[in-house]
Amino acid sequence: MENTQSNNPLHGITLQKILEILVEFYGFDTLGELINIKCFNENPSIKSSLTFLRKTAWARKKVEALYIKTSPKL
């Protein structure tokens, strides 16, 4: 069972931590350009973005994909 998670880059990291890392690396302005969703472009905050991303699977998948793509640069 452990082997199935060892290749998962998202294993053990929370959505909040992913978002905090991306905001620190890109800032909300660039993040809003990369992933064009309202929670990044209009009055952005970690709290409001988390609320939206937890309810919206397609947006969460985009954020997770950007994190995976960005993680080698971190």
C-alpha cells in the first residue's frame, strides 16, 4: 500500500500548503494569469481561495497540476 503513494507528488501535502507555496512563488497576480479563476483575480486571499477550491474539483485539479509542474523549481 505504501508503494502506491510513494510516486504521488501530492501525498502528505494539504491543499492549503499547496496554495501557500504557489502564492509565495508566483503571487496572486501571476497565479490568476496562469489559472484564470475569480478567487485568484478578484480580492484574492488564501481563505477565500481554499473555500472555492475545496468545493470545485476542476479548479482544484488545475491548482494541483500547477503545483506538480512548479515543484521542481522550488
